[in-house]
Amino acid sequence: MSKVCVFFGTGFEEIEALTVVDILRRQGIDTKMVSIMGDRTVMGSHEIPVLTDMVLEEVDFGEVDMLVLPGGLGGTKNLETCGPLMEQVDAFVAEGKAVGAICAAPTILGHRGHLKGKKAICYPGMEDQLEGAVICFEPAVQDGNIITGRGMGCSIAFGLLLLQYLTDSKTSRAMAEKIVYGAEQ
């Protein structure tokens, strides 16, 4: 079974982080919410505190299949300045393991040189920070082991694409149907 870690830094975008956790857990995927702040309770960008499952120091990265970086400008800055997490992001990309990032967080991958020649998307107006990427304007896009999403309104599409990466397109479509995503109005 796959294991996913979603990382929380103060100022994270609540919907982006929790939508991913919700979709993956609905499918039975072992998904851990991980604080990089040294405390299991992390404050979101809209003053919503979230109690995470663990702190960064408790993660056994050898057992993890995917890292997910939610956006939120403050949260993204906190993630990017977390040296131990950035070491793991670099290692996962180098090993061909999956890394997902949404909203402002794909800029981290751009700054670290992980998007050269890869399709990617981020929050509108930040595309210049996706250094070397082939910019897309879809809600979410996958290129190899990198999955990126555009912003909060694209959180479900991003979560479903992460699910598809971990399982298959049939499972992702079934989840979309189950949660009434994309249903006719």
C-alpha cells in the first residue's frame, strides 16, 4: 500500500492541504499530515488550526512513496526554508519518487531546478518562478513523478490526479463520481 506525507507549515492553504488528505484517505491510502513547525498543531493561512498526525522528525522517509506540498504563501515559505524537508524533496525527485505541489508550492520545485523541461502549473502570476518548466494552464498536471496544481479552486482536481498516480485512472474516476465532482448542474 502507498504511503503519502502532506506537509504543513504555518500559513498553509487549508483547502489545498485537507482536500488531498481527504481524497487519499477516502481511498484507503495511508496519508499522514506532517508538521514542519515542531508542534503538531499548525495554523493555516485563514487562522484555522489543524492538528497533524506527526512532526517532521517522526517521519521514516524510506517508507514514504509521495510527498505533497500545499500552497499558501506563508506555508510555502515555511516549507522552502525547512532544510530537512528540502533534502527529502531533492532526494525524492532524484530517485524518481512522487512529489506533488499546488498553488505557490510548485515554485519551490522551480527554485530547486526540478522542473526543467517538465510540464507544471502554479498559482497565476507566479509562473516566472517555475524555472525551466513548460507552463500549463490546466487545474492540475503530471509530468513523470512531478504533479502540480494551480490553486485552491483546483484542489479536487489535484487530489484526484495524485490518486490516479498512486492507483489508476479508473480508481480516480470512480472517486470523482463518488464525491460528485464534475457532475452536471
